[in-house]
Amino acid sequence: MATYLVFARRDYPDPLELVDEVTADRTPTRDEVGGDEDWLELVVAPADAVIWIQRDGEVVGDHDTLEAVL
């Protein structure tokens, strides 16, 4: 099982926002992560591939850091 982070936005000027975290055997489908929401764009990424970087370029964390926030 792997953990996937789901980012979404409803309009192009909006930033992508973290909206869900899904655990699955394979990359989840739109129905599994977006449901009936009216998303313009969904991005699904393996949690262990995400590196959090602040605007100044400083690496601030990884999936373990995110778990503390969620």
C-alpha cells in the first residue's frame, strides 16, 4: 500500500491545495479522490515523492512533516 497526496483547484487563478490523502495499492482514480466535487484540476502524487520547499528555496520537509500538519 502506498500513500498518495491529492491536490486540487476549482479555477485556474487558484493555487493547488492539498485536499486529501489516500492509501491504495495503485494510483487512485478521479472517482476515488474527487468524488462529486466540482474540481477543475486534480493532481495525485505519491506522498514519498513530494518535497516541500518554501519560496526562499529552503527545503522544509517531506511526507513525515506533512503528517504532523494533517
